[in-house]
Amino acid sequence: MMWRVLGAALLLAIVAGAWGWWHLRHWTPERAIYPLQGVEIGAVDGDVSWPALKAIGADFAYIDASASAFARDPGFVRNFEAAKAAGMQVGALHRYDPCQPAGTQAANFVTTVPRDARLLPPAVELDMLADACPVKVSEARVESELMTFLNQVETHTGKPVILKVTPAFQSRYSIAHKLDRNLWLVQDRLEPGYAGRPWTMWTANHALANEVAQGGLRWVVVLP
């Protein structure tokens, strides 16, 4: 009898776990609470059906454009043009590298992303830590170089940058308290509070399962 009870409990746990995993993979925030929702898309997502993406409720798209000093997302031009053709609002994102000079990274971004007043504000992902740099970079240097980068990108685009700050970067540098820019935070399912001040954008599900793209979509909402 005891083995039957244990077996039933184990089966129930497996079913509950499977349902929880499925629900998380398919979950998006309620549209009534967050009317404006969209995605972040890059070459890692493979081929994307942009009309279908718009049909499932993506109002905008941030396209991965550049990273560090020289890397560029190989899918940027294709995704950028396809998103615009689908009638979506479009923005570009750069992955910042504290190990590389700010001016070189800014040059990488501005030569990749066209100057267009119709684009959404540029986004900068802050995730990489300077602790891994081959040459020591102080916290003060990280902050000063980042400001140089932001100034050059904002001069090019004519709009303030949105800082996509991960929990690890915020924990290490408390950058949300030092730079007066709108925040884009990242945390599955639960509204993020790790920045210590209000956010503007939120990656609510980093692996949304669907048939629109090959991989899990990074689903983003905007604070009303």
C-alpha cells in the first residue's frame, strides 16, 4: 500500500512539473495589463516568419545588431528589413563589452545601424563583467567608458539609450543607480525588482515556445 501511495505521489509530482514547464514555456503577461508587447530577435532565432510574429501579438521588435568592438549579428539586415516590411516598430540592440574600448564599440554600432528617426531608442545589453577581461578594468573605468559609448550612440541616433541590465551586471556595478536612462530588465515570469527603481521594458519570458521561430522567443513587454 505504501509503495502505491509513493508511486501516486511521484506520478503527481512529475505531472505537476511537466505542466509547470509547459506553462512557463508558453506563458506571456496579460495583454490587459501590458498592452504593448514584442520580441528581441537575432540570428540565434533562425528563420522568423515576421507576418506570423505580428499576428501572434508582437507590436515591436528589437533586433540584435552588434556586439563588442567588431562582431555583428549575421541576421541583422535580414531581420531589420523584414520587421519593417511587416509593419512593426523596430529598434536595434548592442551587446556591450567592458573589455573593449567604448569608441570602437560605438563605431561598430553606428556603422551597423542606420540613422533613422523612425527607429525605437537604441538598446544596450549590459551582461558581461569586466572581471573576465585579460587586462584589469576598474569599476570607475567601466562606468566612464560606458558613458562614452552611450554619448556616441545617442549622438548618432538622436535618442536616449535603453539599458538592458541583467541581474549579474546590476549586482556587480549598481549601474541602474548611476546612469539616468530607462531600464530594460530580465526575469522570467515574475516582475523584476533587482534594479531598485522602475523599469520601462521587461523580458518576461526568454524562451517562449511557438511555431513562429525555430528557437524560444525572447518575449518583451513595455510598462504602460
